[in-house]
Amino acid sequence: MKPTEYNSHNDGEETRRQLMYIDRLTDHVTTLTNELGRSPRACVVTFGCQMNARDSEKLLGILISAGYEETDSEQEADLVLYNTCSVRDNANQRVYGRLGTLKGYKKDKPHLKVVLCGCMMQEETCVEKIRTSYSFVDLVFGTHNIFKFAELMCSAFESSGRMIVDIWEETDQIVEELPVRRKYGYKSGVNIMFGCNNFCTYCIVPYVRGRERSRAPEEIICEIGQLAKNGVIEVMLLGQNVNSYGTNLDHPMTFAGLLKEVEKIDGIRRIRFMTSHPKDLSDELIETCAASDKICRHLHLPVQTGSNRLLKAMNRNYTREHYLNLVDKIRTAMPDISITTDLIMGFPGETMEDVDDTIDLIRHVQYDNAYTFEYSKRTGTPAASMEGQLSPEDMQAHFDEVLSVVQECARTSAARHTGEVQEALIESVNDHDESLVTGRLGNNLLVHLPGDASMIGTILPVKLRECKGFYFLGDVVK
């Protein structure tokens, strides 16, 4: 078991309040333990992005501190928490489907607590559907008040079966000093900012995550320093748009300036970050990354489309020419950089000419990978009411056309590293062959090599013996 950590760099009033509620929640869990004759089990299921995964670590940390044991089985759990995502509609449908199963579990176990939180809960229509169709849910809260989880859980225990709903429209509070149960002992995500100010016309994130709020750099540095003392060697700095970090601070600091401070922390050997908006990626950031031995040679730079007409309709605030010039500048500074991206296919009004523009851009950039999605209409966004909504058949055709080019470029890009020796952070025993372990290279590609669990959490030099398209087979260099 990994130790539950307490970040102690800011002993604020709200932190003290919530620690008091954790003590109160512990009393409720102790009573439940006595009733069950064992420690109750909690299952936390994460939908969505790395920021959601980090939020889930915080929520699980509070539950563990109060006396719950972690389980991966929803059927065996005494508390099931779904940390939801609303970027795509199919994520919503998955939550509804799984709630139907939980209803049956709750009939057999009336003490079962069902908790919903995250981005989906910031949508009024979703919350209303939960109220009317899933009345067995015990607790619903959103993205802005997850630090109140212990307090809300106490209300759920004390409510006599009444559903507790606590949704905030916005907040300026940042409370990061509560228990965290990290999934990995050797790496960790670190929130550096919250929210988004960009309002891309297809995206629900600004409406469910709120406006940009940056954490104070001294708090971030203190947290990472503590992580390093606890054995973390790789950190991922998280924000919806890390390139705009610091603009709303009392004493503004650039993201590049923050990276330089993180580099100074002893024990941290790898620094990653995401996500970067192309319109805000500065020359200073490129220079900082190029000069660093710790910042990984991997940049996720979402382009979404190669069509200038659609970029304007998406409100991305850059052109394909700007993006390609930026990529050329990055590759000039760091020839060994791995660049990945996001692509949306089937945006309203998209034509085959737009698809051809996207394919041309993909071939020019030669992405190492591209996360390609079909456009998902999100109620409340400008794109949802645009003319020219594509049929599912046309959307699928556009998606298939682009995906084949993405896969071709990714295979070619990966193959160029064959025969090189690169450092790999060993992350796990291979799922399909227990004689192998899986490591992640600095450029974010995976390599499978002979080894065992004792190697997990170490960084080793590995010869990339054979490229398998999207991963390598390799051997440790003695």
C-alpha cells in the first residue's frame, strides 16, 4: 500500500475546516465498520483527462483517511464514486449505463453509497436527469468544490436517504492541502492551474471548469519538493492551457519561469506538462525546454483541424500557417522532439477539402501520434447550433480517412528511433507477458523489455531493438 500524503504548505482556514470534517467522516465510517464487521470498501472510477485522474487521487485520499479500503470492484464496494467527464456525449452515456447496474447493487446493499462528481455534474440537464431517473444516488457535486468532499459525505451519512446536491457555478478558491492517495509511487500529476478562458466553440470545458485560476508558484514548488522527498522522480504539470499559467497572479510568472523553478528541485528527474494551446506557446518556453535536461522531449500540441476556415469557426485563434511555423521553430530548437496532437473530425460544415487540408498538415508535421475523435455535439456550446451538422456516416468517413494517415505517420515517426539507446521509466509488469516490463521513454513512446516488478519506478538505459509500430521491444543496456 502506498502511504496517504498530506500537503502541508498552506495551513488555511478552509483546510482546517475540511480536516475537521475528515475526523467527523471517520466517526461515520467507524460506525459502518462495526455494522459490517470489516472495513468498508470504496471504488473510485475516473472518466476523462489527467486532471480528473488527479482529482480522483484527492477524493480517494480523503476516503482512505476516513477508514475506507480501496477496491477496483464496484460490485464489492460499499461506496462507488464516479468522477465524470463531459467532453464527449459517449462519456455521459457510459455513466448512465453503469448507474443502472449500481441500482441493482443498492437493492442488495442498502448501505451502499453512490457518489457522482466531476464535469458532467456541472451540466444542469445531467443533474436533473440524475434527480428524476436515478434517485438512489446519495451525493452529487461538481468540479469547483471537490475539496468539500468530506463535508458533503458527512451530509450524505446524516441525510436519512435524501440525495445531497451541491453544485457551484464558479469559484476563486484553490484548496490543495488535503489527503492524496497517489496511484503511482514514482510519478505524480500536479495541478498548476484550473479552468479555461479560450471558449473554443465545440468545447464544454470553460462552462464546467470555470475561468482560469493559477496556483501560487511557491505552493507548487513546495508540493513538488514534498513529492520528491517521498520518492517521486517524474511530475506532470497539469492545466487546461499551461501556456497561460500565471497571468492572473498578483505577481505574474510565465509558465517557462515556473518550469525553471521546478527544474531546481532535487530528486525530480523528469518533467512533463499538458496541455499546450498553440496560440500561447512562447519562444521563451521553447528555449527553456531546449536547454533542459529534465523536461521530456514530448510536446502535446492540439491542432484540431488543418483547415483555416474551420479553425476560425472553432475560435482557435491561430491559422494553419501559424501552427506550422510554430512546429518548425520547435523542431529547429529540438530536432529529437516528439509532437502529438488532438484532431476533431466532422465539425459542423466540414468538407472533404477540409479533410484534405488536415491530411496535408499531418504529413507536414509527421506527428508521433494523434488522438483523433469524431465531433461530439455538446449542448450549450456555439457549435451545437451551427448549420452543417454532419451525418454519422459522413463523420465516420472523414474520421477513417484521417486515421489511416495518422497511423501511417506515427509508425514512420516511431521507426526512426530503432537501434537507439534511450532512458525508460519502468512503469509496470507487462499485461500480456509477465516476463516483460513496460517502460515509457522521454518522448512518451512505450517499450517492452525483459524484467520484473523490482524494476518499477527506476529509469534505465534501453536499446530499442525492434519497432512494432506504436511501441518498441528493447533490452536494458548493462
